[in-house]
Amino acid sequence: MKPEELKKALKGICAIAVTPMTEDRQVNYEGVRNHIRFLIGKGINKDNNCTLVVGGSTGECGALTIAERKKLIETAVDEAGDELPIIAGCNHSNIEDVKDLMAHAEGAGAAGVMVLSPYYYVPTDDAVLRFYKEISKAANIGILLYNNLEVTHKDVPLEVMEQLVDSSNVVGIKECTPNFAKMEKVARKIGGKIAVINGHGEFLEPFAALAGTAGFISSTSNFAPEIAVEMWKARSAGDYVAAKKIRDRLTPYLDLAAAESATGGEPVVLAILKRAAALVGSDCGPGRIPLPEITPELDAKIEKMLKEVGLK
């Protein structure tokens, strides 16, 4: 897929997949295929304006080896075929590994790549610029910028983004800024040049649509893909009242994720997503450290949540 084609494909649902694992926490590549088939069967496909990120933060990229990540990309592309454009998560603190992953993703036939700005040490604006300009030369594939303050401890400024959109193959941004006013400004200022995606997903829908975002990420697609698709259809039709009502069906999950992450951080949210997926028919297994074990108490909360959402 050419970068310009990826930009168009990003105007919809950007589903972010967990990585299925066996009980001994090895990547379950057959489980990857099954989970993708589960998602496609529930409406996460290009006909419904969907793309799928594999090997991103939700996919435990920080806990996977480079070899595992490459095989994950290959498996996803092979399984999805022409049904669902695959975006390869290429996050890494080492720029050479980022470039290697990007080149591999392009060779494997991925539709695009998603790359987090530099992390470990908090980068300067100049470092972010140099980073993206350098990796954009490593492959001809379209790049989805990933602005995630929680991981990088830096909210990439609009001024930096503006310098990238005309001089690289950056075609979109997964905007996870905690500042909603900034998200609106990014969409207003550069939304005509790249696809600005609501990186907080269902938590900010359909409010982010009113802010001008082209689409939204969806982690809930791992266990409730049909709800995400239904919400997108209402959102894209401009029926924000209907979209809000559909989104409100997910309130039990949103409340559970917010409550548990207050003490367990993002790892517990990923663990909840994997367990919820298993309980509705797509066994994604446990997660690697730092994901916690699912306690009986948390398991009961997840079961209760799924019943309230109407999935059990």
C-alpha cells in the first residue's frame, strides 16, 4: 500500500490488537491468526474502514524480541490478505532496530508502520524531528506517528508535527495527547495533510469526531469489535447522538479500565483486554511481565463487565 493509500485507510477504525500467547507465555502464532479471523468476522475489515495495528503497545511490543515481532508481522499480513490492512508496530528505543523493523514490514507487505517518538531519555524537539526524518528514509512505507506521553514523557508539539508532514512519508498521527484542546488544534492545523487519529479511542468518542479527527483507535475491538464498527458507522454518518449511545454501551468497560489502571497502570488494562477477548471467544492467553496475573477478584469484575455490556 502506498503512503497516500494508507492516509485514506486511516480514516476509520484503527484497531489495536493484543498479541496472543500460550500458557507458558510464548507468542501463539496460530492464536494470532485465530484472533485476526475473529476480528474480521465481527466486522473489523477494510469494507468497514478498518486497519489493524499488530505489535504495538497494546501488543506488548516492549516484551517481544525482534525476531518475534518480525514473525508476528509476517503472520498477520499472511492471514489478513486483502481483507484488513495491517499496520506494523515498529516502536523501539534503538533507531537502528526501528529502521530494521520498518524495512521488514515493507518487505512483508504491511500497509504501513506505526512508530513511537524516541523514548527512554526524554527527547528534545530537535531529536524528535531528526528521528522521524531519519527513519522516513529507511523505507518507502507510510508512517503513522505515535504520540504517547505515557511512554515517552513528552507530548510532541504541533510545531514539530508541522515540520514533518510535508517533508517525509508521515501520513497520520495516533494522537494520545492528554490535552483535548491540543488534539483539536492538531486536527484543525494539519488534519488536511495527514490523518489525525484519536489515540484515546472509545474514551473520547464521539467527542473527538467533533474535534475534527479522521478516526479513532480501538482497543475494545479485541473483545467488542461489533460495537466499535457500529459506533464508527454512526460517527462517519455525522449522527453523534447515536454514536454516543453506542459508545455508552461500553461504559462498564471504560469504568473498569479507568479504575484498575489507577493503581495498576496500563499493564492491567492490557491484561483485562486479553482476558475479555478469551471470555467472548478469542483465547489470547496471558501476558508477559509487566502484565499482571488475572486474580479471581479481577476475573469476576471482567465477567460482570461483559454481562453489563451485553456480550455474555
